[in-house]
Amino acid sequence: MVGVVPVLLLRSSQSKWFMGGYLLLCAGALATNLEALAFGDLFNAVEHGAGIAASGIVFFIAARKRSRVLAKEAE
């Protein structure tokens, strides 16, 4: 969770999608720990829904947008 600090400090318009994916991974990690304490099924769903599935989709979008920007710059 300490890795959130540099991600938030170094955010830019180009990295906002990557930052979103990373924050979703952090939410999943937090949910993993919370599911042992209370509401196991709920936090398990959050872990897999937000932490894994949604972050994968967001990282895919981020990579796609970044590759398009780099392709335009190469022209």
C-alpha cells in the first residue's frame, strides 16, 4: 500500500488510466485483508471484481491509449 504515495504524487494526464488501475489493485489488496475480519463474501467479491477484473480492463484501456499516443508521435 506504500506504493500508492509515489503513484499519486507522479500522476499526469498521460498516466491517469494507469493510476486508476493501480488504485483498483490496491482496493483489491485491501479487500483481501478485510475479508478475513468481516463480511467475507462481500470483500471477496470486491477483491475479484474491482481488484482483478476491473483493474485488468482499466490497464488494457491504459495500454491501448498509450500505444495510440506513441504511434501518433512516431509518425
